[in-house]
Amino acid sequence: MTLQEAQKQVDDWIKTYGVRYFGELTNMAILTEEVGELARVISRTYGEQSFKKSDKEANLADEMADVLWVLICMANQTGVDLTEAFEKNMQKKTERDNTRHLENDKLLKSDNSQQTTV
């Protein structure tokens, strides 16, 4: 699925089941809440905190999808084409950081304990 397809799918869902988009400020608050839920799963899965009984059902992929959902809603309601925005952002990062990380001794000396596969 492309970003454009995801934006259309979310928009279709909102129009069919959601009545309307929440306001931009409400969606910003929801995005913050969803990022917090994602942080909770990350801190308990990869950090030092232990899971509470109420956290046992938490799902990393689902929390990431929740964040993406709200971000797509915000893009749709503000007229942002995420494909175009992402392509421009990648170009900006490449131009700005094309040697920065390759020359970062902190990254070059790090161990592989933080490395995960996608």
C-alpha cells in the first residue's frame, strides 16, 4: 500500500464510519496520546520497566498503526500529501546529513545490542 492509498483508505473510512474528522487540535491531542501508548510499550519491551497486568495486551505493531492512523487523519484534514512530503523530507535529510552520521564516532563505536531487524 502506498501512502496515497493509505490516505484515501482513511478518508473513505472516516466518510463511511466516522461521521467527520475530529478537529485538528483534537487530533493533535489524540496523536500525543497514541505516541504515549507506543512509548509505554517500547519502554516496557526494550527498557527497564516491567509490564503491568493492564499492559499485557499491548501490541507494538498496533500502537504504531494507531500513530500512523492519526497522522494520516491530520494530513488529510490539512491537505498534506504525505507522499510528496515524505519525498521532500528524504531529500532534505539526504542533502543535510549525507556524511554526518557516517562521520559520527558515537555511531561507529556503538555495539550491536540496539540493532533490530524490521
